[in-house]
Amino acid sequence: MAQTVNVNFRMDADLKKSMEQTCSDLGMSMSTAFTIFAKKVSREKRIPFEISADPFYSESNIRYLERKKREIDEGRAHIAEHNLIEADD
């Protein structure tokens, strides 16, 4: 059997609690879940899921939203009703 080692890293407390519950619901420990993840990364030489940035949270969009909020708060915003545009499926 291969020698085991400890791996330590920081995680938000709420995220840890949520993950522990999810792992428990799946009948495994967090250690088992991370081991599965590590084996898949090692075997495939990639992160086994898509990672992308949500453009909503980009710095430029956050600045835009903060500016618009200030304009609304100061009564300077020009707000107009518009029709919802449906996306093509």
C-alpha cells in the first residue's frame, strides 16, 4: 500500500460545512472526495470540469453597477422600461 500524507489548505467555513454534508449524503468523507478528485486530475492531466469566469462579476461590470447605483441614489439615473428579449434556443 502506498504511503499516505496529510495535505492542508484553507477553505471558507460555510463551504467546508456544506461540502461535508454533501459528502456525507453521498456516503463518503471529504478526504475520499478529494482523493477521487486528485486521482482524476492525475489521470486526465486536467481539471475534470469546466472553469470559467462569470462576466457579471468582472471588475469593469462591478464598476459600472456601482456607478449606476450612485446615479440612482442621487436621482440622476435615466431608467426606462423595455421589453424582455428572449434568447433563441
